[in-house]
Amino acid sequence: MMAPFSLMSVGANLLVKSLGLFSSASVVRCSCVAPVLKSFSTTTGGPPKRPLTAYMTFVKEMHPTISRQNPGIKNVDIVRKLAQQWKMLTLEQKQPFQDASSASREQYKLVLEKYKAQLTPAQTAALAVEKRQKVVKRKAIRRKKELNSLGKPKRPRSAFNIFMSEHFEEAKGTNMQTKMKSLRDDWERFSATQKQMYIQLAEDDKVRYKNEIKSWEEHMIEIGREDLVRRKERRAIKAKTTKDIKKKSKVRVLKAKAPKKKTGTAVKKTVESTKK
């Protein structure tokens, strides 16, 4: 159930007092989303969109006000302001947004069940495939962010990529697609001599990457992140480690088997006994 309108008004008034964000005219509008939920928008034949979290409900509701109060402000700065303001809110001030989010989730479940009920087996299977693909994509994005945060070296660029980065701004065309086509045509018209400089730069970049990735992978092993090391390199490192362990074990065995050197006193006694 949606929170009653009186609760919404209380939430809005608390926000007004704590943040001073709204004029009296906007208090009613910014009552932490309308008391009656709008039906979920869906793509053609697609599932209903997932409901917003409490924080995203807050952002969606307050974004227009911040934008209006700060003409010309960039969207990224608006979001940053809203994130700071959300942190400043007390649990009581956040409650109307939490209630709105909970109500949205409940309605989402009902709409989703109705949507699934009218699907054919083929559509259900296609939906499952799409869901798996989205999960894989999200994992790939998270992994890329993690690798970037750990400073993984960028892969080497091809000769054409180097050429493209140098001449992209001056390329003919008004959008990415036309510029790319123009650059590709220019590259195809280049002679082998003209391409040689970029080929050499690409070779140098391969050397750079080889050295950097080796150092990076050694560091990853040091900090216990072997899972990020290339499989081939991991096998080579394990083989080397095993070889070193066996070598050390062999040395210890040989030392244990080696006869002890006789002391000076023992040698003297041996000589005397021989004379007798």
C-alpha cells in the first residue's frame, strides 16, 4: 500500500525545513511522488520496468527543482548535489521515499506476474536468454571497472587505431559513423610507405604492453589476485614455482645424505690407531 498523503506531506515539509529546497508552491508537487502510482511503462511487448529505489525516487523528484534553482548547472553536478543532500537526510526524512519505493515494488511484482502469465513458452525462453545476457554484461562491466581501478595496462593499439586517433578530429563527416568511414577510406588509400610509421608505432606499443602487463601480473600475484593473471602466464608461474620447490627439496635431501666432516680430534685419533 502507498503511504497516505498526510505522510507524504510531512516528508515534504521536513525536507523544506532541513534543506530549504522548495518554495511553498512546490511543496505539494514534491510530496515524495504522487500518492497514486502511475502504471509502469513498458517497451513494446517487453516486461515492465523495474521500480526505482528510495534514493532514485528522491533524485527523480528533486532533480527539476535543483535544475530550476541553478540555471546552466551540469547534470553531473545536480546528481552530486542530490547525493550529498540524500546523505544529510535523517531516517525520518527518508521514510516517505522508502515507502514510495516499497509500494512501487509491490505493484511491480503484480504487473510482472500478469506479464509472465500471458507469455508463450517460446517468449518465456527468450526472456530467460535475455536475462542471462544482461547478467553477463553487468559482470563484464563490473570486471572492467575493477581492472581499471587496479591499473591494468591498456591493450596495444593497431596501426589503424593509432592513425585514427591522430586524425579523427580533422576527418570528414558530422558523426562517428561518417568520420570512421572517411578514415577507413583514407587508410586504404595509403601506400605501404605511408603506413609504415603507424605500423612501427603499433610494434612499439606491443613492446610497451608486454613489459607493463608482465609487471602488473607479477604485482597481482603478490597481492593474491592470481585470478586476474592470464591463464598461460599462470601455468608458467606455477610450473616455475613447482620446479623451484623440487630443486630446494633435492638440495635439502643431498645435504642430509652427505657424510659429516671429521673434526680435527677425530682425524688425529684415526691416524694414531693406524700407526699402532
